[in-house]
Amino acid sequence: MFEPFIDQLKTLLFASATAQGDQQSLAVLNINLRQAATSVRTAQAALARAKAEQLQDRKRLKQIEASIEDLENRARNALLKGIDALAVEAAEAIALLEDEKHALENALRAFDADMQSLTETLHRAQARLRALKRGERTAGVRDQIQKAQTLGSGAGQSALAQAEEQLEDILQRQECDQLADREFAALSTTDRPDILLEKLADAGCGEPVRSRAQDVLARIKSETPLLIETGK
């Protein structure tokens, strides 16, 4: 029952099929796995019911054995009391019960052997179904990864490769813009002497061309003692 599913799973895991073929195979595998899971659940229910009926048969067997023992004891009492007619009637009932007992014992022995084989078969089917479901998940993940690597333009270029090229283009444009900004700043300095003078003054070359906070603070500190003295 599971051989077709295993063949499909091997194809998904090891064959180099096209993306469309993989999609179709995954879809068919999913359908077959659902059908197999339904069959396994049905088998589980049937096996559980059979075991329940087997327990009922065993309970019936114990009841028969208890009835036979009770009837035998009562038949002996009837014989001791000379009530032969009742003893014969009890013997006839015992004979019927013994026939039923033997038939039930034979059925239980045969059923026990069948139940062991059926239980082992069901357990193997359950294990194979679990393995197939794990394989289906693996195939699904692999299919998604392959999509990420192969989906792209009509020329066959992958989406990842396209993104890499786009990122490289962006980085190159940004680098070019930065270079252009630096060149523009350099040109602006030569066009505006005041900017160049300010840069030279800030570097300590000549007198400052604009007030700086540290210079103002130094001046205030130098004048503070004079103000205090004047106040006195």
C-alpha cells in the first residue's frame, strides 16, 4: 500500500525534476499521504474494535466455564437426591455449553495469532507513515529553498542574483555620490576665499576671522578679577 508513496518521496528528494514537476509531485504526495493516514486510522479503529470484541469473548468464555461448573455441581446433587430427570436435563445443558466453550476457545486461539500479526503490521504502517510525513516536510522545505534560488527573470537569473546585482549598483552609486560631494566641497573652497580663510584661521594660521566660544570664555575669565576689584 505504501510503495507508491515511497517511490514518489524518493523522486522528490533525489531526482533533478523541474520546479513545476516538483510542485505536482508534492501535491500528489500530499493527497496520497492523506489517504494513507485515513487508511491507518481506519485500521486502528478496526483493530481496537476487534480487541474489544476479543475481550467480550473472553468474558463470555469465563461465564460459560462458571455455568458448566455450577451445573455439574447441581447435577451431582440431583443424582444424590435421586432426581435423575433434572440431572439429565443439566447434563444436556452442560453438553451444549461445552460445545460453545470449545468453539469459542478455538476462535480465540486463532484470533490471538491473527491479532499479533495484524498489530505488528499496523505498527509498521504507522512507522512508515511517520517517516513519509517527515520526508514530505523535508521535500517541502527543499522546494521552498530551491524556489528562493531559482525564481527570477525569464532569462533564468535567480532572484538572489538579481538582488545582489542591485545592491552592488546601489553601493557604487552611493560611493560615486560621496566622491562627487567631496569634489564639490573642494571646488567650493577655491571659489569662496572666505571659507578658505576661516579654515586657515581655525588651524591657527593667522588671526581668527570669527568669534569662537572658547575665545570668549577665555576673555571673560581674564576680565573677572578686574571686575571683582572694581566692585570693592
